[in-house]
Amino acid sequence: MSITLTLFLIVVGITLVITAWAARRTRTTVQFWAAGRTIKGWQNGLAIAGDYMSAASFLGIAGLIAFNGYDGFMYSVGWLVAYLTVLFLIAEPMRNTGKYTMADVLSYRMSPVPVRSAAAFSTIAVSASYMMAQMIGAGSLIKILLPDLDKNLSPYFNWALFGTKLDPSIALVGALMMIYVIAGGMVATTWVQIVKAVLLMGGAILLSLLVLLYFNFNFLAFFDKIYSVKDKATGLPFTSPGILYPYGKATVWGIDKALVENVSLGLALILGTAGLPHILMRFFTVPNAKAARSSVAWAMGLIGSFYVMTTFLGFGAAALIGKANICAKVVTGFKCAPGLKPNTNMSMPRLADFLGTNFFGATGGEFLLAFIAAVAFATILAVVAGLTLAASGAFSHDFYVNVVRTHLFHGTVSEREQVLVARITAALVGLLSIWLAAKTGATANVAALVAGVAFVIAASANLPAILFTLFWKRFNTWGAVASLVGGTVVTIWLVAVGPGWTLPAVAHPAFPLQNVGIVAIPVGFLLAIVGTYVGELAKADRLAEVKFHEIDVRAQTGVGAEPTPVPA
Amino acid sequence: MEIGKSQPVQKAPPTGEATDAAHWEGLEETTEFKELVRARWRFVAPATIFFLVYYFALPLSNGLFPSFMRTEVIGHINIAYLFALSEFVMAWVLAYFYIRQATRVFDPLAEKVRQRAGQGK
């Protein structure tokens, strides 16, 4: 085990050195938030891919496919198609009108105090729920690398925080990550995302090739083997849809529940991406709309290629190891150590261990496991940094600087004060996500969690606000606040009373679906519309319509867009 | 849209903002801008409807026509998997066409509006 841990630490160390190097190059506010707006299209494409492909993609989807077969692949499909929404409707107008954060675009037309406050609220909700899944992913890695850590630390974690006992591995690695990000790694994430995207693609290509090599590059033999893996409950082969959500078992509103779950999931997947604050921020790092467009194209190429490879990673783990044997510690013959529960998030590292051992012997297995675990950890750390930047940006830039200090106390804010507020926000969001991770449980699948909470909030709260700000003349502050706050609250409420992801499932939840998007997303859009008309009746916000002409021209043409500074 | 349109302009503060609003509305009324918006929506609206329909056809077919989707085409590779793979191709092809259209049509039109905006000030 020592080789694995050592190599893991070396690869992670290299990533940290690059972060520190990049951090030293950051001096001004525009560099801090938007990397000086000088990032090239292909670089930003890699960075978007890096920001986007989190533990959910790298660990989560492979796990869903390994445990449920075909249905898990739907996550891969949806998360790529989502980029068409971004490309067609969001990327270029955002670059043309925005400055640092999503709320900058909204507050162009809207009354800044309520809109910035509401946007800070929804951004922190998205970031915290997204980060919760990353914490679970990182915890899963630590549990594999140090299988006895939980047991050894448990005497120190024998207390509850608001009724929930923290998970030792998650709490430890989560706290370390947050300290690192807050202490300085928070800045200049673009380069970290690029390095990490390259590592992640490399890891995925290597494992995919090894899976194919195992089957002598015979695609049909590979699928024969997948077909031979059968689901116990339904009897279906893993190549077939209907295992994650079995068809014909129950109905919701008179329709097959599995169908509703899948459509609801699809809505969140393809609409959520366009409302993710940390992805939207990436479009402010490029010089102009054309570069924003080409960066989406690059990202789609990379992300799509990765998601196609989840076929080999996920089905490979199902065919070669089997879901019963995917857990923190294995004994000879790759069987789960007695007493351990299978964990979907561990499919990728376990696959690496198996393939390495199969081709290069026991040391090879340790080596490959260490490499994949390190890549996954770098992935998670980079995403946590991006999310922290978005969350602390929303709070310190949008709420604290623009609302509290500028409008309420009419003071000016020093950069030092702003950074301090950002750091405190980051620490609180980190703590919240560690707590949520413990509450959800370490074995919940991270892809399902991200798609089930963060993406739904993004699609129901942020997306209507952004789309209507850009394209609907009558839209006003009331509508924006209604969707930002309402969409977030409705989503969290439906998830809280729904079946959830913790096993065993709740028997008779107040809301029947795991994926709440099919209700929450239309509600978010409806709130935006109703709010707008109520606001009109209240004659609250006439400036919003006057300002529409400005944002209309700016968004479409880039007139007056934030310029590219001359390189120093 | 109806009566609301002229009202806010009158109500807006007299100084810089009124002239500013007029400036932007003026640009909005130019033929170049109208042409740009029309060209963009003529591509984006049908393309968006197409990808939404194509995308949701997959989960809907999986649920509504399970035996058809489980039909195996080559070996144990079934229609459901091939359909899922085709979604990737669909996304890449649509993105390619959008970028081609944007470079050829939208960018030159946007440039014209930007030049006009520069002259106006």
C-alpha cells in the first residue's frame, strides 16, 4: 500500500506546485476573477472541461454504469448535449455583457441590491450542493488509499454537528482541501483546470485502452461480456435500459415512474449546465465572444470524447469486477473484504487496480490505482477551487461589495477586505458541504447527487433569470428575484421531502421522484414570469425595460464589452 | 410592450440616461442589427427545437418502446446504445454548423453594428 500512497502524494504534489506557480502570477482583481481576460479559446475550452468534469463525471458516471448498466450512460449523453444550450444561448451574450460573475449580467437591467442578493443565494446553494458531492468523492478516494482511516479516527469523531455525525475521511480530506484553496490555491484556477483536464483525459484514455486490450480490441466480445452481466432485481442484461429506474413497476401522475424519472433527469442535465455559476464565470476569461464560442467547441470535443469513454470505464468495471466487489478494501481474487458495503464512487479506482494487476502484476495494480486516485483527487481539488471561487465571488463581490458596502453603507472596500470576506465565505461553504456530505452518506453516487440537486437549482433558479434578462424585454427585478430565490427553495424542498439517495430508500416520501427537475424547472420559469407581471402591476421597476435595449444590443454584438487589457 | 414602451423613456432621469437609452434604442432600430437578430434566431430557434426533440426522443423511446430499443443490431449492441452514441454525433455536428454560421454570417453583421456604434458616439 505504501507505493500507492507515495505515488498518489507525488502526483497531487505536482498539481499543487503548478497551482502555487500560477497563483504568484495573479496581481489585480481582473486577474483574480477573470484571468486577465487573455485566455485563448482552446485554453479556455480545456479549462471549461476541467471545471466541468468533476468527481461526478470521473468517478460518478463510471460508478452508475458499473452498478446499473445502460441507464448510467444517460448521464454522459445529457451532460454533453447540455453544451448546445450553452453554445446557442448563453456563452457569447454572457461574454458580451458580463464582467466577473453571473449577477453582473443580471444587474445590468435589474435593481442591483435585490438581484445581487438573490443571485448570491442561488449561487451559494448550487456551489454547496455541488461541493457536497465532491467531498463524498474525495472521501471515497481516501477510504481506498487508507482503508483503516475511518476506524482509527472514529474515537475523535464521536460527536454530532446539528444531529449528524461527520464522516472522518470526508471531514479530514474536505478540511485539508478547503484550507489549501483558501490559503492561496483559490486564485488563477484556469491553469489548474487545464493541467487537470489533460491529466483526466490521459487517465481515461489509458484505462479505456486497457479495457479494450483485455478484450483484444474485440468490441463485440466486450459487449458479449457486458450482456452476460445481469441485474438481480429485474433480470435485465446490463446493455439494456431499465435497471436504475425499472420500467412498469410504479406510476406517478398516471405515467410510468421510471419514464418520468428519466425525463426529469434529462431536463436537469441539459438545462442545468447553462446555469452553473462556475461554468458561466469561464466565459469572462476570454478576450471576446468569438473566443467564448470556440472555447465551447473545444470543451464539447474534450467532454464528449471523455463521456464516450465512460462506455469502457463503466461497463468495463461492471464486466471485469462486478458491483458486489467494488468497495474500499479487497482481498485476494478482487473480492470485497468482509463486512464492507459496495460504493459506486470507487468503480474507477477499483478498475485501475484490476487492470494494472492483470497486465503488470501486483505492483502495476498499486501503481495504476495510485495514478487514477491522484488524477481523481486533482480533479476534485480543481473543481472545489472553481466552486469556491464562484461561491465566494457571489458573496464577496456581489453581496458584500455591491450590496452591503456600496448601497447600504456607501463605503469603499479595500481589496484586502474583499479577499478576507471571500475566504470566510469559502470556509463556511466548505463546512456546510462537509456536513451535507456526512448527512447524505458516503456511498451515495456523486453523479446522481450533482445532477439531482446542483443542476436542478441551476436550471430552475439561474437559467430563467439569465435567459429572460438577455431575451425578454418585459422581464424585471421581481421576476429575477422570484426565480432565483423561488427556484432554489422549491428544489431544495422537493429534494428534502423526496426519496433521496441514502440507502435504504425512504418508504413513502412526500414527493415521489429522486429527480425533481420536471417540477422544479417549470416552477422556476413560471415564477420568473409571474414575478415579472406582479412587478409590473406594482410599477416597481421601469428601468429594467429601458435597459433591455442596451443589453439587447450589447449581448448580440459585443458593443462596449469588457475589453482585453494590454498585457503588462 | 404596448403602452409600456413609450412610458419608461419619458420617465427616465433627464440627464445622461435618457440620451443613453435613445442611443441603444437607435442601434436596435438599425437594419444591420435587425438583420443580425433575425439571422441568429433563424438558426438558433430551429436548432434548439431540433436538439431538444432529438435528445428527449431517447429517454422517451427507452420507456415507451422498450422491446424495440433492446433490439440487438450487431452482436449484443442494441438500438438504445447506438441511439445514445448518435446523440454525441448530433451535438458535435450541430455545434459545427452553429460555429460555421456564426463566423460566416453573425460576426460580419455584429462588426457592422459595432462600427456604427463607434461612429454614433
